[in-house]
Amino acid sequence: MRSRSVLTALTTAAALAATLIPANAQAADAQAEASRDRHHCPRLSAKLTWYGANRAKLQRTIDERGKCSSHWRGGKRGHRPVAAFDWDNTIVKNDATDATIAWALKHDKILRPEDWAATSKWLTPAADRALTEACGTDVPVGHPLPTSSNAACADEILQVRGEAETMSGDPAFAGKWNHRRTVPEYAWVPQLFAGHTVEELRAYARAARDEALAAPIGSEQKVGTHTVPAYSRYYAQQQDLLRTLEKAGFDVYIVSAGSEPVAEEWAAGVGIDREHTLAIRSVVKHGRITTYTEGCGGMPPSKGEMIPYIEGKRCVVNQEIFGIKGARAWQKQDWRHRIAIGGGDADTDVTFVGDATGTHLVLNRNKPEIMCRGYDDADGRWAVNPMFIEPLPRKKGPYPCATEGFTNPDGSLGPVRRSDGSIVPDQKDTAYGEKA
């Protein structure tokens, strides 16, 4: 009996060992695979130049949140970390929207509206008169204006869009709007293309993109009597960053204050699909773009009272990426419902870039609020970088952070404040190109 019991015990132990060995082996294999993955973690190229420690800051967040993190929760959508970037002058040099407008003006693609004043709720009588006189009334409503040959018409359109004034210097927009949710000259861009189909606008954007990418760096062109940039380039560093983020398992989005069909076509050049490109979304009726734009955060469609601009970009990120609806979409969210990396170049980007929990990337174009926050570096995760092509020289004098670096909703200026209410002191410009 005793020997039979010993034999039974030995048999049981052997069977148990047989079941444990494969499990231990599987665990060892899994650890080895994880080690190999960590050894081959997606890395930003060391051959591309970044300012100061910015590459290291970005890489730290990629490692902390991506596939190589011990907290990685898999590749299912909704579980991935999110990175979001502005488009114009952040991923691409020069303004893709302006390049598309310039191309459209050179190729007579702007349709005559029945009434210029109806294109924007804020267009002034002076701007209405200037546009009507310059562009004329001979062309039937809904037909292309001859802006390639009518320099005066092209000039007025460019001046209203670019400077928010007429060629004679009169204000082009007036009235009340929330200056942290919209700006009329930005909202006017998709309104200029009213009457076209979305596919037509996409085609214009592709043609403008291809022309600008082929033009020599630094080249300019004449549109009307305006001299405007003729070229554009995708920044090599940003292309590498986008690729590395995607390899590391991030969901990567573009959030632009330009027209959505235009942003979508330009973003396709760096592999960002339409689903991941967010911009001003025009209301389309009977297959044609209208002067109305979609709302966010519970706001209905309007003539541009809300676009992805400052707080509007936060709203779009919260609503379209994280699924937060209604008035809550305007609010800063908890850590789990915020982007890991945000990137921008202007004050229009400051809120959503500031919401990032990992790295706040800023390209220096001397815009006050975002530069104040970048240089103040309250959480130690801001990364200010000169533009990669034709960087600006050092700004003369400090940024007026303590007095007028912040734009209030009514358009007045005030101090830039940290989240605790303290005022950001004036900041010197330190991340710049050649010396002035």
C-alpha cells in the first residue's frame, strides 16, 4: 500500500510538472518577446535635427504611452493613446488653406455670390462695397469670377482673408463674436467656396498641394498684386514623428482651423486619412457647400460662430475623438480623456496643445499666448522648437505675458494665467533661428 501511494504521489508530481513547464516556458517566451519589442521600440530618427531636448521629450512620451509601455492596453480603438496636431505651419511649411485659395484665384474657381454680405454675418458694408465694385456684377451669380485676369477682385479677396480689411484699409468684419471660438476671416475661407461640391474643392486642394510641393523653397508668386508664398513642404521631422507615433500604437489626428476638404487632401500626403482629419466642416445642401458650418459642444450649425479655433479646437477634440457631447465638450477633461501629445504653432492651438498630458509641442511663430505658455513650461513638458524651414529670428523684446498675452472672449487682451490663477511673467524668446 505504501509503495503504491509513493508511486501515485510521484505520478501526480510528474503530471503537475508536465503542466507547469509549458506554462513557465510560455511566460518566459512572452517576457523574451516583450524584451525584444522594447529593444526595437519605435524611435525618432537621430539624423533629423530638433532644438534642445525636444526629441528626448517627445520620445519619453512615446515610450511612456506607446506599445513599449508597461501600461499598454492593446491596440483597440479607444484604448490607444492619442496625438493631435494643427496642420498649417505645424506639419507643413506655409499655409495650405492660403495656397489653395491662391490656386483657386489663379484658376478662376471662386463663384460669384448673389450678395457678398451674405457670405459672412460679420462682413462690413465697406467690405461688401469693395468686393462688389472690384469683382463686378457682370458675371452671373454662381458662375466663376475671372480672378486670374481681374487683379482688383483677387486683391480684395486676399486682403479680406489675410488682413481682415479692404484694400483701402477699412475693417472687413465687425460685430460681436467669441474670440476664443471663432475668427471671421478664418470662417470666411470655406464660405468663399460656397456653391462648389466637396469633391471639386478636394480637387483644387490636391492641385494646389502638388504645385506648392514642386515649387522651390523660398519661392513666391503674384496673385492679383499680392506677393504670396508659392511653395510648401512637409517637415521631415514631423513626418518622422507621425510615423513613429503610429508605429508605437498612437491614434494620430490633425485638427485644423482650415476648410476640412482642404485639410483632408493635404493630410493624405503624410498618411493621415479623412477619419483622422478634423477641420471646419461646412454644411452641404443638395450636394453643394453652403456658407453655414457645423457646430460643436451643443452649438447648432451657424455662419461660423464656432470653428476649430482656440477653445473650439478643444471642443472638436473632445467631441470627435473622445465622444464627449454637449456643453461638456468645451471643458478640460480628466486625464484619460485627453490627448497625450499635442502640437501647434499659433494661439489658435494653445488650448488643445495645453490639454496634452505628455508633451506640448510648439513651433515658434512668435504668437504670444502659446509662446508664453511654452516658455513658462509650467509642467516641464512643453517643447518649443524653431520652424524647421526658414525659422524666424529672435523676437525683439519679451512676450507681454503678464499684461496682454491672452485674448479674452470679447477680444480684449489680458494677462496669461496658469491653471492655479497665477500670472505668467513676460518671457524672452529663446528658441529661434538665425540671430536678428
